[in-house]
Amino acid sequence: MDALVDCVDRWGRRIVLTEAQWRTHVVDGHPPLVGQEEAVRAALTAPERVMLDADHADRENFYRRGALAAPHDHLYLKVTVDFAATRVDPLAPGFVVTAFPTDHIRRRERSKWRR
């Protein structure tokens, strides 16, 4: 596993974004994220909001406004992390599933943390 981003969130949980996931689930579908790996790291390590995913119990969504370069700097960067492996092994990392710009936080998501 080649980690493109390997960081720790505010709860001390390790989160990994693999190069393969970056290519196939992030930049292929979301061209504004090309070259924005550090913005993803910033959203994970210093989010504005962390929300519990409405559709997947083991996923959390990290939001940070202004993390992306212009002209997308007014949008949130949403990074979805799957923590399913931590149920089996508490030391296992969470894995980034996807990341993309958005203008809002989904209403169905419940708040876990807010800055």
C-alpha cells in the first residue's frame, strides 16, 4: 500500500489515502482536486466539521472550507473516511474513500464535532 497522505486526526486516529484510491476515486471523478493532496491532509487534520455519514455507519465526513485553490476556495472540501477496519483492529488506520468540493453539508448527516 503506497500512502499518498498518512496523517493523524484530532482524536489520534491514523488516516491513510492510498495513491490508487486518489487516482480512481478522487481525481478521476473530481478534476478540481488534481494536485490538492495537501488540502486533503488539511481537511483531515484541521477540519471545520466532522459529520457521521448518513448512509454508512463506519464512515465519517471531514469538512473544511477554503482548503482548495481558487476558484474552488469558497467551497467545502469533503473527505470521507471509512473506519470499518478499526472495529477489528483498534490500531488499524481509517482509509479515505473519496474527496470532493461541495457547497453544503448534507442535512442527513449528524454532527460529531464542530470547530
